[in-house]
Amino acid sequence: MSGINLSDWALKHRSLVVYMMMIAVVGGALSYFRLGRNEDPAFIIKTMVVQAAWPGATVEETMKQVTERLERHLQETPHLDFLRSFTRAGVATVFVNLKGSANAKQVADTWYHVRKTIGDMRHTLPAGVIGPGFNDEFGDTFGIIYGFTSDGFTQRELRDRVEDIRSRLLLVPDVSKIELLGEQDEVIFVEFSTKELAALGIDRSALIAALQSQNIVRPAGTIQTGLESISIRVSGSFQSEQDIANINFSAGGRMLRLSDIAQVRRGYTDPPQPMFRINGKPAIGLAIAMRDGGDILALGANIRKAMAQITANLPIGIEPSLVADQPVVVDQAIREFTVSLMQAIGIIMVVSFISLGVRPGLIIALAIPFTLAIVFPIMGLLSIDMQRISLGALIIALALLVDDAMTTTDATLSRLAEGASKIEAATFAYRTHAMAMLAGTLVTIAGFIPVGFAASSAGEYTFSLFAVVTIALLVSWFVAVIFTPLLGAAILVPPKQTSTADPGRIFRMYRSFLTFAMRAKWLTIAISLALFVCSVLALPLIPRQFFPSSDRPELLVDLSLPQNSSIHASEAAAKRLDAALSTDADVARWSTYVGRGAIRFYLPLNVQLPNDFFTQAVVIAKDVAARERLHSKLEKLLAQEFPNAIAFVSPLELGPPVGWPVQYRVSGPDVERVREIALKVGQIVASSPDTKQVNFDWMEPNRQVRIRVDQNEARLLGLSSQAIATVLNTVISGTPITQVRDDIYLVNVVARATNEQRGSLDGLRNLQVALPGGQTVPLSQFASFEYDQEFPLVWRRDRVPTLTVQAAIAGDKLPESVVTSLSMAIENFRKSLPSGYSVVVGGTVEESQKSQASVLAVVPVMLFVMFTVLMVQLQSFPRLFMVLSVAPLGLIGVVAALMLSGRPLGFVAILGVLALLGMISKNAVILIGQIDAERALGKTAWDAAVDASSSRFRPIMLTAVSTVLGMIPIAPTVFWGPMAFAIMGGLLVATVLTLVFLPTLYVAWFAREEKERPSAGSRPA
């Protein structure tokens, strides 16, 4: 490319280039409005849920016969990171978690492999196992949620309306799926008295068989005539509960009506399915998910329009409420970032106008929209939406992309000042700086390589940072060498001051300081190295953080009751929480999920699976300040009013979800031993003043009634354990015996005993069990009753029982700091553990370590690309060494800025530090290139270093000041603040060192080679 002067080509084809500018502006404007809008960048939740049921089995039986078999085959899954499972009595749930390095295609192929593997081994599962079923859409985000409450309508009437609304909303463009929340399936209960049936001599099995045979759907044939075919239909199917109540059947030679011996009524599933509440009222929710690549703002507008029409036709008494509205959040976030972008553009323009003058400043100002106008269409082609990461990347790139335009404009002005023509001056920058600028641009891009290729969920989350910065920097180089020279030839005029005019005060001060530093070169080098060593030593003093909390006003309130609690207990707790929230002035609205966690309304949400003992409320405060006040109040309230619950209040997280901030996983083969070790780990964690609410993800056993059947006595009576278990299940829990086909619903008909016979142990003892001959005997005649204990659920990780010790943070400390303070005590405790048992850090700290490791794994590639680009440009080992010696010195400013601002060194800040290496190297490359150019004119190393540094002082300082000031709009933000401060401090210090330390190092190296003293005239006083 050095053989073709692109600037010269642009000036010779002005009309074409102007046309390209016009097309770029129009295309950029259209693309800007067509780009997708979203809150967070899409990243794949690399988790699949495999679930199987074995009704009637104990926890231990389910774990050994179902969970173990599933996990054994799932461990062969490609790209597997780890398996995590929890087992309840009769239900096995396995989470298949893939490595962060798995890409979208590999994830899809892996889920197909999982389905095939489990399908092939299904026959090895015990008889009676239902499933396994699969959920590989665990990461679907339902950004819009409506809730519907009713006054004067039954649950069924409300559900009919909501189902109708769901059907209509599915027709809205960009809607991919809609899920119902809190709906309760209808059930027709046939409740009978076991004593009365026994007295009448009625066999329950015969009664059930009569119901099933009448309601069955079977073809009765078709008559074919010469003209038509006529289908034959046999009546008898049930249309309502009244049809069931009116059924007659024969018993003991007489006809009996079912309603005479049993109560037939329509109700809802018992126990209830997970419930949904809005602002303290029972509700049914509609959770709406957007298709991939859709525009959430357009979807929100379309949904609002459709809901306005639907609401107008709703009967009085049914009220829709907007529970979650991601379009509003996204719109607000994009507006804020757009304002920040405009502020950054304004700041850079002001700096350009003040420092360069109106005409040069105008060229810099025009370079920004031209660059962005080309960046937007490329983002559209690569399917990069406008979201948190890409918008921040635009602001970061904005501060960098003016560098090339400033270099070109400054070189053009310098040439004009020397008396060159506009054409010659406009092409001069390309001849002297284009390749150095390109090398510097590529080195800057290389600094972002760890961001783009980190094989982790965090890396995937921040990928668009690399993509957008890369696009913007490459485009800015082309704009600087094609558009900017054309604009310079049209706008710039020769400066009034000549090159021999008296330099400015700042410039004179810099030149004097540089000369002093170069004279005391060894002192300058020693001070720079000493500052670097001090910054490295001070690095551990900066708090560490994975990702900060979101700045959204939501709070998540998790309530975990003892794990043997019923969903009715969870509902009672939810109502008490609702009552407290209803009177708080800081609460705008809230929704409560009883028996399950909130649906994924926000991509990084840590979704909780359904459990009867679990309740989660999503509380929306009036603003972020109200959220902080509410957070404190809720923690106190829950500690006082819900002492038997594990309560956790937290804002929404940014980045991949992790849950409790402090976690330790205790693993080992024996469940009881794991429990003992976990209790001791819990004591260590609780001993820290920085932790609170220490708890366990499973721990306490629950009661069960074990019925020991005298098998010999049972056989004499003609009974088996299977028959007894079937009778007990029918009487206590109820058994679905048939279904009523009611409109679009299938309503189960469940036979069970009356309430008084199901609710007590005495009723169980006196339960009449039918014998084959038609007689009945009480259950206590051939069975004894005893209480026992078992764990309600057991978590495992990679087939090993694993109990997680969890804790919240007391005070303002970060999880990494707390874990660091506990590390010595935990390590000493680990040494006492028997073989096969382990204690491993989990949660935020583990995810942070994995993510940082994924970034560091790509650093060698970054360094290789940097070294290669620098070597191609410099073609000298000493010069390469000088550039590389300056780059790490930016750490001095990074440490100082983070310590002074109190910001943590998080994942995003680390990415900023790596990107700094490229920014600093770019300035160093261009400066060394300028020094070499001066030496080529016959100057000594000393004179060349002073003159080159003096000529590069203005563009380098202007670029640094523009970058630092351009970061100000995002510096206060929660997410980008640490990175902004790191880059601002690091670049400012590194720029000064580049302009002082680098020339000094150059002279120290090359002046020695020349074996000559610098002339006195070259040393200004």
C-alpha cells in the first residue's frame, strides 16, 4: 500500500470521493435507525436441563438409579465443562454446562448429541421412569411481561381471556414465544369416603374402570354409501363434572349413582402449581420473548399498540398491568448513551477547535461523523445491535479514532507553514505517517484481541467491544488518508505564524523539561522504573470485582423456606412480604413468583428452578437511590419477620449470572460427611466480619412416614406392595383416572379420599383396603407406621454429592476481597480433609478467575500480533524494545486513577488495561518513526529526538487530552466507569512518559553508538 498514495489518489478523484462521502452519510443515517436495539449483547446460556421422573421412588433410589445413570452418559458430552444435578424423591434434574469456548454451532450440535445419547440409553432406566425431557432454551429472555388480575371472575374465566390475548399477541411481528405464568390447571375431584365404600362393598378399582371405559375415545367405524361417507360416533364421553356425577354403575346387584357415594366437584390442582402475584394480588402473567436479531424498541411499540386494542375490549374487572418493560429500559439506556456519545463528540470538537483553530478543528469534527457513518452499516452487516457493550465501545473508539485525523491535519498544517502547496501538503502526511499510523492502528486493535477471543461467557458478553473498536479504528484510518486530505485541501489555509515564530509557553516548558530529562537520562529512566515498580506493588491494594451490579431500579428478593415446606407455606410468606411492600413509599410496583423463581426477564438473570419452598419477588423501586434505601429496609425486615427463611436481597447483576457473592463448594462421596464438613466451612465463613446470612443450598433433612408391610400377612390377604401403594396414592394424593375434554383444555379427573381421611395419620391407620374377594380390612392390620428422615433433595457436581456454603457481604467490601481474607483459614482447613473431599471457591470469584484466565490465555496471541506489526514497521530490535518498554508504564496511571477514584479493578477494567498497551504503543511507534525521519536528514540522535518530540508534542497531547476528556461522559457509569478511569489515568501518564521517557531512552541507546556529544545549539536553555 506504500506504493500507492491514497491521499494523492483522493485528490485526483475529488468528485468520486465526494460522492463516496455523500453515500457514507446517507447509508450511515439509514443504518443507525435500522440497527437492532437491546439492553445487553446476546450471549448463549450454555446450559441444558435434562429431567426425568420416577414416581414413588425415594431420594436415594432416584439418585442411584436415575440421576447416576443419566450423569454417567452425559459425562461423555463434547465441550462439557461440568454437570450439576439435584435429586428429589422421584425427580432427577441434571444441568449440562458447556465450556465457555463452545461457539453457537458447537452448542447446537452438542444439544443434539445429548438428545441422541439419552435416547439411546433410555431403555436402561428403571421401569416406570417418565422422560427424560430436555430444555435447551434455558436462556430465552422474556423482556416484556404483562400480568392480569381479576375482580369478580373465576380463575378459569381469567385464563380464557389471557389465552385469547396470548393467541393475538403471537401474531405481533418479532414475537418468538409467549409463556403463561401462574395459571392453575383445572381438575375434577371425585372424593369418596373409604369407610362408606367399604360399608357398601364397592370396589374402587371397578368404579374407576367404569369411569374410564365410558369416557374413552374410539372409532366406531364409517359407513360408505354410493354418494357419501358417514362417520359413526358413540356417545358417553364426559363434557362436564355433572356428567361424571350422574354416571350410574352396578354394585352388588343394584345401580348406584356416583354422586350418591362421592362428592364430585371442579377445582384446581392440589397442591397448586407455581403462582404469580402482582402488587399483592393473584394474577396470570404473559411473558413475551423476542426473536433473535429483533428490535426490542419496535417490539415494545407493536405490543403496546396491540395491548391498547385488547384492553379496550376487556370486561370491567380484568386489569392488565405491565410487569416488566425491557423496551423502556433499553430506550432509556440508549438515550443516555447517545447523550454520552454526543457529549464525547462535543468535548473532542471543543478540544480540536481550541487547540488547532477553527479550520483544522472543523476537519477533525467532520472526520467523526464520516467515520461513524461507515461504522453503522458494517455493524448492521455483522448483526451487532445497539446495546450496552457496543454503545460503550463507540464512545471508547470515538476517543481513539480522532488520532489519525489529528495526525494528518497536523502534518498538513506543518507543511503549509513551510510554504508547500495545498496538494503537496495534503499528500505529505500519507508519505510520512500513513504506514506508522496503520501500524499504530493495528497495534491498538491488537490490544483488544483478548476481549474478542476470550473463550468464556464474559468474553462472549463483551465481544462487541472488540468488534466495534476494530471496525471504527480501521475505518478512521481510511477516513484519515482519503477524506481528511480532501477536506484539508478545501478548508485549510497556511498559518499566519511561520515556523520560525516564537513557540507557545507550554511548548517551551515541555522542550526545556525534555532537555533536562535527557541530560539526566539515567535518573529519568530510574525514576520511571521506580514508579512502575511501586504501581505493581500497589496493585493488590485495588479491590477486585467481576462485574458490577446493574443500575436498573429492580431488586430481587429470594425467600427460601425450610426445604420440606409446602407451597402453601410459601404462599403465606409471599402474602406477608406483599403486605410489607404495599406500605413502602420507595416501591413503585412488584411481582411475586411463588414456588419458582422469576422468569428470565433480563438476560444475565440467575434463574431459579421451581421448588415449593422457594419464592422470588421482583421489586421495582422508584429510582436507584430508592433502591438502595429499600435494599437496607428489606434486609432488616426479612431478618426480623422471616427468621426461619433464607432471605437474599440483591440488585440485578451485569455480566454472566453467579448468584450469592460468596460461595464454597464442599464435595465428597458420603452425604453425611459432606454435611459435617460444610457445617465447619460455614463456621469459618461466619467468623468473618465481612459476611452475613451464611446458609447452605441443601442441608436439613425432612420427616417421612414409612409404612412397613408385613409381607406374609399381606400375601395371605391376597395383597401386594404395589396394590397397597396404589391404594395409598389414590386415597392421599389422588390418581388421575380419566380426562374431560373441555374446549382447548384437558381437565384431569382425580379420584381421592375426603379431606378428613387424607389429612391425618389416624385416618391412614384406619384406611380400608379392598381385598380381591370384595371384603376390606384396615391398613393397620397388616402394616406398622414409623417416622423416618431423609434429605428432601441432594445436589451433585460431576456425580459427586456437593453442598454449597453461601453468604452475603456485610458492608461495602467486594466478594474477591472477602474470599482473599478467608483464604488462609480455608486453606488450613483443607489440609485436614480426608482423601476424596474438597472445598472449592465458587460463585463470583470462580467466574471471575475463569473469565480472567480466558482473557490471559489470549494475551500471547495479542503480544505476537503486536510484536509482528511493530517489527514489520520498525525492523529493528532496539526500537521494538523501546516501544515495548513504554507500553507497560501506563500501569502507573492506571493504579493511581483507580486508587484515587475508588473504582475496582474488574473484568471490564482489565480489558481496558490490555487495550491501553495498544494505544500507548501506537504513539511510541509514530514518535520513533519521526525521530528516525529526523535522523535521516543528518541530525544527531539528540537533535532528532528533541526535534521529533517537539513536532509530535501537539498531536500526541491533543489525542491524549481528547481521549481522556472524551471518556468523561462514561466515567460516572457503573459498568464503564472502572475502564474509563483506567484508560484516562493510564493514557495520561503514558503520554507524558512517551514524550519524555522514550526520547531519553532513544538517546541513551543511540547517542552511545554515535560516540559524539550533542551540540550546544541543540540544547535550549
